[in-house]
Amino acid sequence: MAHRRLRKFNTRKTYPEQRLDNDLSMSVAARGTQIFLRGQVGQDLDGRMVGVGDPAAQTEQAMSNVKVLLEEQGARLEDICKITIYITDRAYREAVYRVIGKWLKGVFPVSTGLIVQGLARPEWVMEIDVWAVIPDGREAEAATGKSAPGRAAGRRKRS
């Protein structure tokens, strides 16, 4: 079963006063191998800080990390079902969400956003928590590197 994403919407309509373009869903049903990522921030995967004072740059780095970590597990960005976004200032919301919207265009995960007093390090201004599911039938492909029957490798099916 491919992920079932219901009540899809775009934040352009929900937040017309903000310049956002995020594809989201009200609910996602998924069956398969679950992938949980550690919250990703403005540090590269070797621990070097990126974008001090720049929420967009920190978000670009966090999303780049997300992509790499998912791929290491045999997953893709399109397998993301749930994201939780933490920001330390409401003023960072547009910059952070614009970057995430660009990376997840057409994915339609469910999303929760929180404004928090702080994160584990004072230079971190955003963090994203990701939960993905490799769909049934593609699990074997991820493990062996072979395409599932009837699907070309790398071809995306949108629901």
C-alpha cells in the first residue's frame, strides 16, 4: 500500500498573510518499515555548525541531513509521514517553513509546529523531527537495491 494522505492542503490558503507554500495533509496512513530520525538542526552530519543567526541556512542544512539520513536507511523524502518543527522565535517561521516547503513539495506529510523557549544549544534556532515509513513492497528493494515488481527504480508514485 502506498501512503494514503487525506485532506491535502497548502499553507498558501491557511496562512495567506505569510509567504508559505507547504504541501501538507490532515492525516497519513502508512504501512511498512518505520524510520525515526534524531531532530536535525543547523549542523552538518560531522557536527559543524552552519548558519549561525540564519534560520533559513540552518533549515537548509537540517533538510540536507534529513535527505542523507533517510537515504542511508533506504528511504526517500517522499516516505516522510510526520514532521515536527521547533523554532525559537515566531519571526523565524516564514524562513524555516519556506525552506521545508521547498524540500517537501508534493510530499504532503502531517506537520506540527512549535515555538519553544530554546533548543539544546543557544545557536540553534530551529529543529525538525522526522518520521518516515518505507512502504510495503519497497522494503525488499531498499534491502537489495532492486526495484519492486512493476516499478522502475527511482520512479515516484504520488497518491
